[in-house]
Amino acid sequence: MRISLIGAGNLATHLGLALNEKNHQIIQVFSKSEEHASDLGSRLNCPFCNDLSEIVPDADLYIIAVKDFAIKSVLESVDFGDHLVVHTSGSVPSSVFSNHCKNYGVLYPLQTFSKEKAVDFNGIPILIEANNAENIAILKNLASEISEKVIPLKSGQRLSVHLSAVFACNFVNHFYYIAEQLLRDQQLDFKLLKPIILETALKAVNNSPRLVQTGPAVRNEKLVMEEHLKMLSLYPEWERIYELISENIYNTHKTQNDIF
């Protein structure tokens, strides 16, 4: 396919490279940042632009890989005609295309991306949606070339997946940051936690996370938690997070606590 890539961020970069490797032709890259557009255009060996009025009119597929709030602006600024247009967001419903496009859909890779870190798309779930069966088939065929896990989902289901990913990825990573800062305060290395992080993740993906929950909150060890809260008194926001999460863990496992 001849593909116009609207966006040059982390996701756009890896998706463009993956499709290019499968002999799809990225015919143009757009980004508001001329530097970013030029960089990705060079990597994909294609023209670039930083003005939406210069978007080519004859691509087979337009992939909008920009920040969620910018999707509507792109749709209002470009006449895509009858061509197929997709966005790559987990949280924006397909209804955003209403009154803007005749053929549209969603191509959402369920992964966190960093521009310079290589990604193997093969194991990444790609969630797709489209306005008709023909476009679903096009997107399924395209996505199947780079991933073994292509799943058609409605917008509401995709939003639930996105919300779950925020808990499982973004929130967890923020907790890693807090842990890193607490260790740094004591001149300790965050790498101390590497074995327990890996073991916890391995247990979570191979079992129900509820069944492998450990820690003082699930055991209702109040004295331990009080000591932790004393240490967190210098960090009021983290103290509140600790109290809220601990209470939720305890309430989730209250029946188990009562038994033992």
C-alpha cells in the first residue's frame, strides 16, 4: 500500500519502519516539527512536510499517529476524499471521523514505545476497528503482516483496554519512579529491585494477579504499614497514595484476611 504517515513520534516511527520492512511504501511523513518530519522521512526514504495543506491527495491509506487531542484538528484540516483513514489511539472513539471521512478505522498497537528502542511488532496485539466489513478486512490483512495478534474491537472495548493499560503500565511505571527516589534518598541503587520486579511481572502474566498478591497490606500488618507511613511523612502525596492503595488491597483480600 501507498501510505501517508501523519505524525513522527514514537508510535509513528516504529509503525512506519515495521510497514516499510513489509514492502509497503511510506510516501510521505508529516509532523508539525520539521526536524521530526525530516528525521523520520530520512529513515523511511520518503518526502516530508510540516504543513497539513501539503498532505498528498492520493495515498491508499492515511495513518494519523498524533496526540489524541490533535486528531480532530487533522480531520478538520485535510480533505481525505474516499481514501481510507485510520488513527492509532486507544482512547479516541471511531465517531471522531463522523462528517469528515467516508472510509475510516482504527489501528491501535497495544504497547509502549520509545523512539530509539527497537520493537518486535510480531507479539504486539493490534486492535482494529472500521466503518465497514471491507475496511476491516483491509486493516486485518495489513496488521497481520506485522503482528500475530490482530483483534477487532469496538470503541468502548478498546477504551477499556486502554484504561487497563494505564493501570498496568503507566501507573506501575510511576510507582517504579517513586521507588527509585526512595532508594536514591538512601544512596541505594534502583537495580536492587530488578529481581523482584521481574518476578512480580512473571507471576502476574501467568496467574490471576489477585491470587499472587503479597505484602503488608494483604496481610494487614498494621505496625509495618505505620513505619512505612512515618518514612513517607516527608512526601505527603506519596503518603496518600500508599494509604489509598493499601486500603484497596486490604479490602480486596478482606475475606482471606478474616480466614487467616
